[in-house]
Amino acid sequence: MKQVHKGRAALAAAALAGSAGLAQADTSAELQELRARVEALEAENQQVTGAPGDFRLGNTAVDIYGYVKADFYYDFDFTQGDTAFVNNIGEPVNATDGEFGATVRQSRLGIRTTTESDFGTLRGQLEFDLFASGGTSELRLRHANVQIGDNWLVGQYWTNFMPLGEYPTSVEFNGPVGIAFARVPQIRYSNSFGDGFDYSLSLEENTAASSDPVATAAFQYSNELFTARIAGLAGTIESGGTEVDQTGVTLSGSIRPWDGGLFQATYVDGEALGPLLIGLGDAVVGGQANDVEGYTLEFRQDLGEKWNVGIGYGREDYDLPTSTGTLSFTELETVHVNAFFNPTDNLTLSAEYIFGERNDAISGNTFDGDRVQFAVQLNF
């Protein structure tokens, strides 16, 4: 359709230009009519192609995106599942001499829309993956939100408390422990001031039982060399008839010291934050808020245009134990070593070694598990 309209506009323009040689024979009204036809065709072409998108519905541009991903993994000591859940390590029921598994549940499908309106640009997002409950491959909602102009976001998206820009890269779904990871319904306002300074404020639904919203605020500075961000959170959590305060702060940053190199780190500290973290420690234990401290470190390096490699480390330390069945934990630790190869722009082959360790808060013993994982991912 785009090429047809361009051709029609060009043809009319050529006719108009050719008419200059016959100016004495053409009347002024005929010239004006030709000019009007060219302007109408150009306006029609602009309306059809004015906003980018895979296709259009009325004045809305629509993009379909996502990927198909197949993961193959092998657990050497304890079965962790298709998300490399370190909390499973140590439990007798998960002990194994070696177990192979495969999954396509990380595959993802999303829709983005862009519409020009009297309120400015309206953007929508609806995204699903296949991580349904009970290990089944059924659609699960990830994101569903509306962005009004450049400042307002309403709907489900990553929590504002999460350092999304400094999240470590991994082949398996979770990544290192020690970092916030949650998608929640929210109302968020974002803006910028000065050169490189941004801030965002939000009211969000709590990931744990609560009758109150969670309030967050984040401030960030970034340039071509490094990024620094701080985020705070405040809310309440209810457990067993007891209400406790939930507070926390996240510090994160990254630096690119040379071409293709990346160092980044995150640090989180607070009370009753377990449901927001990868380790999913209990927020409340025995009527008391469970304090937690966590951090991640990552180094990545590009090797040419098609390869990149990295190592990520994560740790979570809780004051009070979280039960996992016959055992409980106060400490979790993970290491991810991975490599990614892009033979084409939209095809990625990857491999990863994962080490996980957890303690048993009752006996004082520690347990560890090893895992290797390979994946093929096609983006669209």
C-alpha cells in the first residue's frame, strides 16, 4: 500500500511539472486543481505511513513482537525445575544423580500499539509468556499497560523498585538471586530534568497480602560511560492478623570502561522485601518483618560482532528463616557463567553453567547444586 500511494503521488507531481511547459494553454484553475490533487495524495500517503508499525487499525499502528525459545538443561545434584530455582537445592525430595529436562515455556508474544490523539501519543502493551502454574504451557500475562504521552503509565509493568537497566543477563529465566523482580499493576509518573537526570514515582499493588498500595520513587543519572540509580519503596504487609512495615532501598549502577566491556552491580536492603526478590524469602516470620540484604555483580564482554560472554553473581541474606519443606534457609547464593552467539540478527544460540548454594538455618549445613543449560531463541 505504501509503494502504491508513493507512486500515485509521484505520477501526479510529474503531471504537474509537465504542465509548466503548456502554461499558456492551461488555465489557472486547472493548475490549482493539479496542485490540490498532489497535496491530497501526499496527505493520504502520510496518513498511511505516519506512525511505524507492522500494520494499522484505523489510526493505530500495531507491532507484534516476541520470540520462540527452546531450553535444554541438566541438573547434576538437585532437580531445580525449568527456572533454576535455587530454593529447591538441599531438599531430599529433589535429590538426583542427574536429570535432563527441556522447556519452551519462556517463549513470548506481545503486541504494542501507537495512536496519536488530542492527549498526545497513546501507547499500549499486551504481553504473554507460557509460564502458567503447575508447570503447564499456557498463556500467562506479563505486561498490560497504557502509556499516555511521555509521562504517565497505567497498568501492569515492572515494579519501579526494580533496577531493570542493570538486571544481569542469563540463559535461564530467573537469573542471579539478590535482585528485585516483579511485574505489578501500577500508576507511574516519569519525567526528566537537567542533562541525563530522570525520576519516576509510582503507586503499585503489593506482591504480598496487603490492604495498602506500595509507594516507590526512583532517581537516575546516565551518560555514555556510566549509569547510577537509587530507588525507594514503602508499604505494609499483613500476615496472620499482624501488619508490618515494608521498606527498602535499591542502589544500582553500570560502567563501560572500554569498547564492548560492561560492569554492573545492584544492592538491595530493607524489611519484608522477600516476595519482591528472586529468592522469594518470607516477608514475615513469627509476626516479625524479615530483614534482607542482597546484591548482584556482573561482568560482560563482547567478542566481535556475534559473540558475548559474561559472569554474574548474586546473594541474599535474611535475618529470619524461610521454610522450603523439611529445610529452611537464610542464605542463598548463585553464579551464572554464559556465552551468547548471534549467527543472524534475530537468532541466538546460548549456553550457561549455573552454580547454586543455600544453607539450612536449623542444622547449619549448606547444600549446593550444579546445572548446565543450552537454548535456541528466534526473535520476531
